[in-house]
Amino acid sequence: MTKGKATTYEERLEIVSYCIEHGNDYTGTSEKYGVSYQQIYSWVRKYNEKGAEGLVDKRGKRKAESEMTEVEKLRAENRMLEARNRRLEMENAVLKKLEELEREVALSGVRQEYLYICVQKMQEEGYAITETCDILNLNRSSYYKWTHRSKSSSELENEALLHDIGLIYAEHNGTYGYRRIADEYNATHDKQYNLKRFYRLVHIVGLLAVIRRKRPAYQRSKPEVTAENILNREFTAKTANEKWCTDVTEMKYGSEGGKAYLSAILDLKGRDIVSFAIGRHNNNQLVFETFDLAIQKYPEAHPLFHSDRGFQYTSRTFHQKLLDAGMTQSKSVQRTLRMLFCLFQLGCPRISRESSTNQKYQTNPDHHNHFSKLDITIPRPECAGSRQGQEHPC
């Protein structure tokens, strides 16, 4: 097969004339002049379409602007605008990719490796390597050298270390930071790796330790209504409905740290629960509901009502409820009613039994459904007597 060769305009004109004169004998013309069959076929086709002007080699040459028609000028301008827009789009794409990669620290020690990674990512998205390297001012040879490089021993060691870091992080449910991870790894593997190394590797994969939420700084508010400590820690009573104590306690349940709040009123005569309510929020509504249940059960009771100085018990609304019920209010400075919830338990016979002789000490059976609605499992608490090795008083 005859290879193509460079020819002048006069030679091409002579070859085409010979081929046409001999009945478009492309094979014979190719053998006579030593040019390829494809070249002769192309020249003849151009000659038939445009005449002798079609044989002029215009490669690498453009018409002068004065020689162009209006249509050609518009076409040339459109091609320039399209090329410029494509270049701008590519530059924007490269900049966005760099913003993503510049924050990432590579395991290897290759200088400015994120530039090579950018070229690789752009190639995967269909952009030419030559144009990307031109925008990033990189040599293509350096990029190809990077693609064929082999990992160093330190890089392989960091990859293995990073795998162990991920295992320690997952084992402790994300509560370990880089310091505790470093301590555990060095202790278990008998290593002395620097903290900075762990910090850099943890930063690469973006592992963040779970930080306990800080408690909000609540502003102390002055109580609206205060009262004297009339009870004065005398937690005994001679008759029923002589002294009532109340408090609110917080209970945690579930694996996600759910909270429930229990508000109860205790009669100091028999350590019986007068009423109680359970809710998801420690607010006035919870305390008011507990008090209203007690008033419904004992509308004629006028006991000494003792509580701490919580915001619910110092409100004007609650104080007015006590006045309307004819009760005397007593308040302690500190929370002295923890024993209230030690004695309050749903399974305790003193609370749940039904007394046939004294119906006023029966508890409302609907209250036992509060815990099942909140999905709470409450363990049986120990009272003061059982903690000291004595028999359970209940």
C-alpha cells in the first residue's frame, strides 16, 4: 500500500488531470506518482466540487477579515465565543474541585498532590488532561509520573494505622478524640506514635468526637411567693391529711436518653401517696395536675403543704390554689424530700393495695398506665430501711 506524501499545488493539479483523463483510474495514478489512493480520491472530489481552488492547501491559514463575508465573520465570532465560554466553564469547574481537595490532607508526602488529584477527577468528568494541566500550570509529564508512582512505606503504615483508628473510634461509639485514641493504640500496640500524627490522620477522615452538650446558663429568678419552713424537718404526723409533702424528680429511660418527670404528693401519716402525675416536661402543668388530683380525692382536707422552693411552688398561681383549698404553705431551702420517691413505687404494697376499710388511701389505677405510655421501666427502689440492712418497711 502506497503511503501518502507531501505535494505542491502544481503536483496535485497534474495528478488530478492525469486521473480524470484516464477514467478516474485511482490505482494506476497512485502507482505512477507514488501517492496514496485516498489522497488522489480526495483531490479529485475537491476538484469536482470547487475546481482548481479546491486543491489549494489552506491548513493553518485563515482568511483575512477583509476577505470574509458577513456570514463567515459571524461564524468565526461564534466559534471564538464558544471556545471562550468552554474555557471559563472549565476554569470554574477546576476551581470548585480545588476547593474540595485543598482541605483534604493526603496520606502521602507528595507535594501539592491535590493538584494531581484534581486533574484525575477532571479527567473522570470528561475534561482533557492537556487543558486542565494548562489551567493549573502543571506539566503533563509530572502528572503522568504521579499516576505511575508506587506508595512509600510510611504511606502504607499510615493506611494501616488509619484502619486501627477507625476501629477504636467505632468501638467507643465516637466518644474518643485523637488523644484518647492515641493513648489506647500506643498502649495496646506498644508504640510511641506522636499525637500530631493521630491528629493529622483523624483530620483526614473527618472523625469528630461526640462532645457532651453544655448545660444552658439559666438566669436565676426571684420567687414570686415565699413561705417559712413551718415543717422544719418533722416528717411525722399524728393524723391523716395533717401534713403533705411534694416534689418532682427526673427519670431517664431508653437508649437515646429520654427523660420523664414524676410529681407526687406524700401524706406523712402513713407514707401513702395521695396523688401523682408523670409527664415529659417539668413545668407548672405537671405540678398543678398533681395538686388537682389530690383535691379531687380529698376535697375536705386542709393539711400543711410542704415543698421546696422550685419555680412551680413559688408561683402566684400555685399559691392561690393553696389559699383556695385552705392549706398552709411551708417551704424548705434545700430539697429535703428525696425520701418521697424512695417510698413511692408502683409495685409497693403500701401504695397499690386496696384497703377495704379505708377507701381514701386507694390509688387511682389509671395512674399505673403512665409508665407504659412513656415506655419506662422503673426498678424497684430501696428505701432507707433496706439500705441499712433492715427489712423492707413496705
